[in-house]
Amino acid sequence: MTLVGAAARLRSWACGPGGLTLALTAAIASAGAAAAAHLPHRALLPEPPLGGWAGLAVLAVALVVAELAQAHVEVRRQAYSFSLTGVPLLLGLLFCPPEVLVAVRVGAAALAFALQRVSPVKFAFNLGAYLLDVSLVVLVAHLLTGPREHLDVALALAVYAAMAVVDLLMTCLVLLVIRINSGPLEVVDVVDSVVPAVVFVVINVATGLLVALLAASGALGWTLLAAVVVLVAAVYRVHLVLRRRHASLQVVKDFVDLGAHTAAQGGELAEVLLGRLRTDVRAERASILVPAADDGDGEGGWTALAQSQEDDAEPTLQRTGRRAHDTALVEAALAQGGTLVGPRTGDRLHQQWLAAHGLREAMACPVEVEGRRGLVVVADRLGDTATFGRDDLSLLQTLAGHLEVALRSAWLVDRLRHDARHDPLTGLPNLLGLSEQAAAALASDRPPAVLVLSLDRADEVNAVLGHRAGDELLVLVARRLELALPGALVGRLSGWQFAVVLPTPEGGSALDDALLAAGSVERALDAPVQLTSTSVSTAASTGVALAQPGDDLGDALRRADTARTSRRADGPVVYTSSMDEGRAERVELLADLRGALDGDELSLHFQPKLDLASGLVTSVESLVRWEHPRLGRLAPDLFVPLAESTALIDPFTHHLLGKALHQCRTWQDQGIDLSVAVNLSARNVQDPSLPERVAAALARAGVPASRLTLEMTESSLAEDPARTIEVLERLAAIGTTISLDDFGTGYSSLSYLQRLPVQELKIDKSFVRGLEASSSAGDAAVSAALIRSITALKDALGLRVVAEGVEDLHVLERLRELGCDTIQGYVISRPLPADQLDASTFRWHAAPGATAR
């Protein structure tokens, strides 16, 4: 078996690139030897400019120098070399005996290859190729023209033809070797090799002929020749520098363009750009290394984020740590902005690192990836004519900089895309994120069920404990929902609202699964939530809806929210089509309300407020009325909530404010000194521009700010307390009176009330009704106690207390006893248009003990 295996391996090698290259080398060397055996014995010209051993020494040195100063065209792993060796070769062809020329040419090449440390295979191939090359040039030149007495055009053309034909043949042989070792060639590879060969033949022949003519011209010729040599050398050096610089700029441009195109197409940017970087610096392997998580034994080290290598090469570095001796490499790269690691550096740790990873040489350059400081490492330069140098390191640093910019830009775009689809506080998907994630489920034959839930009375947490506690509550509730509903899509909509898209069950009812999920939510929220400062209890109102075919997520969530807000039963509410009855009518009514604002169809009625101390009406509350052209007079409860639910509340409120102030000015002109109260909604008191707009309305009407009272409910203050307080303080600063309506039914705590710039409290009518004669003794006692506790605040906080909903004199007197300052209700007057409030109403008198007007 061992002999059979060895024979198989031998056959495989013989048929592979190594065996074929060796066979081609032997064939070329044999052909060269055969050609050398038939060389003529005379040179083409009889008199060399510099004869004897001196001439041979100069020719040999010129060949060695020209061979060392080569231009390389690199094709994949191979490099095709071009040089000015054609110049001394042409001079030798003209003036040197052929057998001597062949010996000097091959000897000079062997010396140059030894100095370059060329690999044995390439050494043998190139020596065989040079033997064949110089022998064929001599034979073809002598075939085209025999020896001549002097240099003429015919001889020059024959020499050019010989060198061009042979050079083209040798180029084909080199391309054949590349084809054997690297696979099929592309057209661009052939062009990149043939075109320079043709150009260099022309340059070499022209230069060689010029040198021959100048050398034959005596001292003057030699002087001009020296000048030409210096000039050509300088121009050639500048050409190489400019060509390299241009090539580098093109490489950078192509690299940047590739990054932009890949990012636009959504490709794997790190892998694509790393592959191009490896190709541009002509390395076999490349890796992006980032700090690895500690593996438990303290090694940590670096791990590969992306890798690229030639088809038959092993990956560079899967992971490297202190055990792989990479500490010095990493420190050098991070400190110096890049480092070369090669066999000639002499650094022991570098050599250990190369040996540990089986590498010949490497370059490393720092790069920042996803906020982490990492490295780009490239290893083992392709071909064997060059190793990594400073120019390669500079190119690597440039490309690594562009790689870092591209990766950072891609990372930022990914982060922005993530942030656009997620709630920044809880990390849950927002409506856009949920919609994208649920799109496939909604498009299936069995659309999913959805839940919409809102935390009940959670505004109290913001109002009492502050926004930080409210945010903490939202985060903890989000985590509970995720744990309670594994497999479901949980998202945050806005405020205190969450949405859940449930997975479609394999069997059974989607509605049953949705109700079970809603029950899981209730149980998850049953336990108190432990915040940093305290523990709070919370619950949620939940709506359930089944998505319908063709729905987008917004449709399904709207129906679930409609069910939630209907609150027809305790616990989760399932949407039914009846819940949308009247929806079209409400939309139509909202459109009519917009038209009523534009057409000035809204009117105001005014209800007087009686000051109990003076017995005089000192103010009125403005109340909106709408005489609908089709539906007749509509109760405010039908259309005011519609306005409050949309942006229409802003023009609605300011329209009514203007009308109320205009009427206040009219009364003032009539000698009636009254203040007027206008109601504000939650949206109004969160508008930062409200104080300026109120001040402008007062100025237009010519009404002092002290004659305007702005009323708002406790609940309207709780949505965003910080913003609301700032707006109210600015309203109070211009001189308006701030009144808190329906006090005792909302969320205000004493500490919160103390922070508000409130001058007036209005006791809710539900407390006042408890004082009526028809009420039980127990209800009357409770109402009296509640009202007394409220009036007790007025002295401590400097407030006025107003009781509304007073309908008889018995209640009026009881409120006077309990310490109320002002009363409002039917006992004084029902709300009436301004022109129906006569002067007797404003002189209404209710002295202590009075029983009638």
C-alpha cells in the first residue's frame, strides 16, 4: 500500500503544476543548448568600441546591473520581469563573438538571480529561458543578415526583428508557466504582459543602437553616451515613481468605489473590501482582528472578524492570543500606525509569531471597527520576486484608513436603521419595526392576532415620582412582557402603550391563543414593579383583534385599540365590528367642525360666578355651543372630545379665546367689570407658544391679563408635568389666573399642587351634589368633609376655592359655611348668550341668610 500510495502521489505531482513546470524547464533548457550548439563564430560587426577583457567586463557588469533593475508585471502569484538588459545584449550581439555572448549573458543572469535569492525552480527556468533567448536572437539575426563592415539600416532592422520575435516567444513561454501554476488567464493578463514586452523591445533596440553609434564616435561619443545614460536612468526612475503613484491612486479610487457600491447593494462590506485590499497589496492572506472576549483562562487575545485568502491558501488567523506571541506585533502596530514583520527584521518575538502561524512575512495596521480598536493583518506576498516593503505598508495604511471609514459609515447606517425601527428607551421595536417584522405573518393565509395594551394610571408615576421613575417603569414592564410572551413580537407604540403580534398557532383558534396571551399579560403585571426608589402597582387595559387578509399592521392595531378604549367589560376586550359603528359619523362630524370654525358657526354662552363675600357676580365662564346646520344644537360632549383628539383643538381653543375676550371688552365698554374664564385642553397646556399667543389675543382685544382666567383639569396636567408647569408659569407671569377644574377627581398630590402656579381651585360638582337636601346624611357628611379639606388649602397655599354645580340656596349657604369663596350654578343662572345676561344678573345678591334674589 505504501508503494502504491507513493506512486500515486508521484503521478499526481507529475501531472500537477510542479511536474509540468519542471518538464517545461527541461524542454526550454534542451532547446537552448541545441540552439547554442549551432551558433556562428563571428560577430555582426568587426570592431568593438572597447575590446578585450575590458569590453567583456563592462558587458557583464551592464547585464548584471540591468538584470537587478527590473520592472515587474505581476500576474496573480507570478511576476514577469522587464529590464534594459536588451541594451547590453544588443551591443554584445553586434560586437561580441556569439559563444562568448551566450556565456556572459547566462553567467550574469546566474549572478543576479543569486543576489536576488530567487527560488530554485525559477532560477532553473529563467537560466534555461535566457540560454534559449540569447541563442535564438543570435541565430535569427545571423539568419536575417550576415556579418557587416559597419552599422546600417538593414542591420538595425534585422537586429530589431530578431529581438522582437524572440522576445515575443519568451513572453509566451512565461505566460504558459503562469497558466500552469495559476490557472486560465484573462485577456487583461495577457495584454498586461505583451504590451510592456513590445514597448521594452523598441526601447532596448533604439537605445542599444544609439549607444553603438555614440561609442563608435570616439571621445565625443563616449561623453554624449554618458550623458544619455544618466538622462535615461533619471527619466526611467521618475517614470517608475510616477507610474507607481498613479497606480496607487487608481487602486485607492477603485477601493473607495467598491466600498460605496457594496454598501449600496447591502453586501458583506468587511469581506468584500478585505478581499480587495488583499488583492491590491498582493498578499496571500488577510484578516481583520478585533479584541476577543476572555475565554476564561485570561488569554483573551484577538479574533478574526473577517478573512480573505487565495483559493488554495489556509486562513491567516482564526484566533491569536498571548500564547501565539502576538503581543509585540500588536503593540508595534498600534503604537507606530503599522509595522512590517519579515524574516529580516531580526525581532525574536516577530519571528516566533510568524512561525506560530506558519507565515513567511506580514504587515499589520490599526483600524477601528464597530467602536473597537482592531488590526488589519496581511501575510505572505504573492510571487517570489519581492517582499513587503515600505511602499506596500503605505498602501496598506491608506487602504486600511478607507476601510475604517467605510466600515464606520456602514455601522452608523446600521445603527440609524436600527434606531429608526426601535424605541430608544425600552429597546423594543416601534411601529415601523413591528410592521416590517410582522409583514410576512400578515401576508400569510392565516393572519395573526394582535394586542394593544396601555398601562392604567401610569401617569401618576410621572406626576408623583418624576419622569425617571416613569421611564424605569416602562423598561421593567417591557421586560415582563417579553418574558410572558415568548415567541411573540412585542413593541412599544408611544407613551404607555405597547403592542403585541402573536405567532399564528399551528392548530386551534387564534382568538383563543390571543385571550390566553392577554391573560399572561395580566398575570405578568399583577406583581408590584420594584423601581429604584419605591415599589408601584400597575395594570393594563388590553384590546384584542384578529388581523384580516389584506390588513397592514396599522389596521389591526387600530381595531385592537378601538376594543381597548371601549372598555365594555373587565379584562381584555375583543374587537367586534359593532365597535366601529358611528366611526364614519364621527369623521364626518369632525370635518363639519372644521367648517364651523372657518364659517364662525360656534358661539359662546356664559355662566356667572358669584363672589360669596360681596354677593356680586364678578366673573363668568365661557362655554361653547354649536348650532349644527343639519343636526341642530349639539351638546359640547359630542364635539369637544373630537377636537381634543386631533390637532384641531389648537385653532378651536384660540378661536373661542378670541371670542371670549372680545365679549369681555364689550362688557368693559358698557361699564360692567367682569373677568372671563376659558377652558384649555391637555394639548393646549403642552404648547410652548401658548403664553405668547394668549398675550397677543389679550392685546388685540384690549383686555388686561388680570381679567382672564384659564381653566384646565387635573388630568390634562399629568401627561407631561415638566413641560406643563413651564407653560403655566409663563402664563401666570403675564398676569392671567390659572384655575384647576374638577379638583379632587384627578391625580394631584399636595407636593405637585405646590409646584403649580395655580391661584384657583374648582370643586367638582360631584362633591357639591352630596350637600343637596335630598342626599343622605352619610353622603352629606362625606361631601362636607371633602370640601372642608379642600378649602383648608386656600389659606396655606393662597388659593381661591370655587364650587360649581350649585342649584339651590341650601347648598349655597352650606358652601359658604364650609369656606368656599365663589359659587357657580343654576342657582345664579344657567349658561346664556351674552345678550341675555341682563344687568340684574350681575347685581345678584346673596347675603348671609338670604333666601331669594
